[in-house]
Amino acid sequence: MSNVGITEVVLRDGNQSLLATRVTLEDLIPAAKKLDEIGYWSIESWGGATFDVCLRHLNEDPWERLRELKKAMPKTKQQMLLRGQNLVGYKHFSDQMVSKFINKSAENGIDVFRIFDALNDIQNIKFSIEEVRANNKHAQAAMAYTTSPIHDLKYWVDLAKKIEDIGVDSIAIKDMAGILKPNDAYQLVSRLKEEIAVPIHMQTHATTGMSAATNFKAIEAGIDNIDTSISSMSMTYGHSSTESIISMLQNTEFSVDFDLLKLDEISQYFKKIRTKYSEFEGSLKGVDVQMLIRQVPGGMLSNLESQLKQLNLENRLDEVIEEIPNVRKDLGYVPLVTPVSQIIGAQALSNVIDGERYKKLSIELTKLISGYYGKIFGEVSENLKEKAKLEMNPIHKRPADELSDDFLSLKEDLRNFCIKNSLKDVSTVDENVISFALFPYSSCDFFKKNY
């Protein structure tokens, strides 16, 4: 009988996808203790947007959240999502900052680091992987899955081989838009199992309605681990239901020995949580075919809707949605994942409002084209290259090599901020300095409220 591992995502990606990460630590702890008894391979409890939201909206210290969740779940490996050199932010940070962040994350309770880069540029994840291994933690490199004329089966297998050569503990297929079709998953996982020695994990969202079938075909192909979310916090923008997947595997060679009654108890708890935080839930009912047709993630759609509403241009949304694939094509078919998806969405919006494609380029799009986010696998249109050159000199080396943000300087900046605002000196705690470096405005507001 094959043993399929399950990573439960309700504490991070599950509530991030459905409830904008607004569930407080106080409401997560009771469930965390019960989740620890189930027998998951890991529980994703941190990373992604949790860091930002804790400081910006919940008035919580994200480091304290991690420590408390680890304390509540001592039996189960705690997992986080890390954006390579972006860490949990939206720009690149220096190697010094990456090293410090990973060291403190490991020290505070993270056991498994799922590391990805929006451009699938290995140079943007290599250092993070090495640092995780240096801290004796599990380094999992994730491939940001997308489809295009240049992203074929050979591309993914070649990328996985290059990642394996770095020295990882596992490789994940990260299907953030839910566009990985069941038969494609079977072919991809089958080839990876033939060519790659390390375990293969997979995350796929339910947004397009294919996730259960995709997970099942991946399991048939021999995948080692899949992500699921407890049933009352599953589907739509989220993931396949943990209980549904387990039930599908009963009486098969892939059976998972979980207690459905214990899972139901957890599900009933989160049913109340979902109701309590319903104001943060997205409007999606059923499935989102925009993902399948144009690969436009739900987060992009909601953000664009909000921007157009502020401009009193709600009636232009369909035009912007139509423009997004054009911009993506001109940028070499980059994956639509944070932070690249936000950059492309903003440019598509600008193109529509201006009534002319690329009348002006955003600073971030210029940086993306010029190599400051990493190497783009596909070909950028010559028109965009020339426009970008007029604004910024391109670079041809690893973006992080351009950076020099220094931890001690940041520590001194935070100390001066505390003196200026008559606060307790929070710079004596390294975790506070990291928070300050990642999100200076949100963290300063947090320190003012709490110190």
C-alpha cells in the first residue's frame, strides 16, 4: 500500500484564499491543537500573506503567532511559504536579510520551507535553499506552474532537474491558479517520478473545479504528498477538501489512515469561523472560468475590481481582463503569481485607461523587463525592451547582488524610531528588526500601538 502524505493548509493558504487571512490567532489555536492529533505530514501555518496581514490588519506580532502555533502543535511539522529573495514581502532583499529571516523562522518553529520564485528563476531561490539546509530544516523548492506555448512538459522536467542539482529535500508543483488539468498532472508527476530522486509534492487550488480530479490523478502517478484544506474551509478560491480526498482514497492502494470523525469535529469548528469572518469572503460561487481561459487569478480580479471602482470605471473591467493575456504574452508568458501578477494587472489597467498599449510603463514593469526581478524564461517583445531601456539600465546578474540592505543599519534605524516616538526600544529583538525591514510602515504602526 502506497503512503500518500497530506499537508493541511487551513491555517495559512486555506484562510488566506477564502477569508483574506483575517482569522486571528485566538480563533486558530483551538483548532490547531486538534489538527496536531490527525497525523498530517505537515501543517502550513505561516508565510505567504500572514506576516503582512498580522501587522497591517490584526495588530498581531507574526513571530508570536508562529511560536504559539508551534507550541499548540508540537507533534506536527510546521510549514511556511517563502518567496525566495522576496521572503514574505514584495521586493528582493539582500542575502544577509534572507539568512537572518530563515534563521529566525527556523528558531521560532518552522520545520518545512516551501520556496518559490515568481519567474521560476533558480538564482532567486538557491541562496534560500542553502540557508534552510544550513539550519537543518526541510528545504522544498516549488515550481510556479503555468501554461503557455513555451511551458511544455520538457520545461518542467528540466527545471525540476536543475532544482534537484542545487540540493533540495523535496520539489513541489505550485498550481496557484488551479489550471493544472488531471491528465497533465498525471503525465507531469509520472515523468518527475522517473527522473527525480527527491519526493514530489503538489498544491493545486479548487478555483476552476478540477482540483479533486487533479489530485487523484497525481496520486495515481505516484506523488508523495498533496495539499488539502479542511472541508468547511475548502473549494472556490481555496483547495480540495481534506475529508473528500481521504474518502476517495479509502479501499484503494493509496489509503490514508485519518480519523474522519476527528476531522469532522475540526470542520464543524471552522464552519463557525467561516461565518464569523464572512465579510472577508470573496464573491465566487461555483468555479471561475477566467482562470482556464485567460489564467487571471481570483486575487487579481478582486484587486482590479477595487481599483476600477475607485476610478468610477467599473464598466471597463472586461477590457482589462482581455488585456492581461496580451501583456503577459509580451512579457514572455511569465507566471501570474505574486508579485508579477500585480505588476501585469496594473499595466493592463493602465493600457485600457490610456487607450493605448504601453503609452507609459510602470516603474515595476520597467524593473521586471530590465532584470531586477530575475531572468524571464520567454522572449520579451522588442517594443517593451526598447521602452524599458529608455527608463532603466538592464542588469544581467542575480538581482540580490545589487542589494546592500544591512541588518545592523536597520537595527539602528528602528532604535532611532523608538527614541523619536518615546517607545520601548524594540530593536533589541532581532525579529522586530526583520519585521521593520519587511514592512516598515505596518510594523511601525504596530510598535506604536503596542509599545
